Amino acid sequence: MSFTPSAMFRYTLMRLGIFVGSFLAIWALVYFRVLPSGLGDSNLFWVALLALVVSAPLSWVTLRKQRDAVAIQVAEKVDRAKERLAANQSQEDGV
């Protein structure tokens, strides 16, 4: 039996990977003083905030195909749920 992850799971892992990569790259830039280190003890928060700001547009551009796959998967699940609901309602009406 093979495990095939859903499109949403893959998208989430890819998105997390881009964030972690951005975090590590920005942390290195702050460590080597290419970027400012924030105020006082806010260094980790500063790096995380910058990583979020950098990773969001990167994810938007690089994960387009995966995002489309997620949209198709969600639409299919919604259609199946609507079909089941309609079938249940028609059975209740017939009884």
C-alpha cells in the first residue's frame, strides 16, 4: 500500500519549506550583519517577520500549479458532498 499525500498536504509542506528556507537565509543575513538585527531582544521575531514577508510572494509565484491542484481537489470534494446531500434529500422525500 503506497501513501499518496493529498494536494493540500503537499502544498502545505512546500509552503512550510519555502518559509523555513526564507527564515534560514534571512537569519544568515542578520547573523553576518547584512540586515539589521531588530531592536533589543526582538531578533527572532524580526527574522520570522521578514521571512513571512519574503516567503509569501515566493510561494504565490512558485506554487501556482500546486495551488491549482488544491483548488481542483476542494471543488471535487464539494461536488461530491452536494451530490450526497441531494441523494439523501431525495430519499427522504420519497419515504
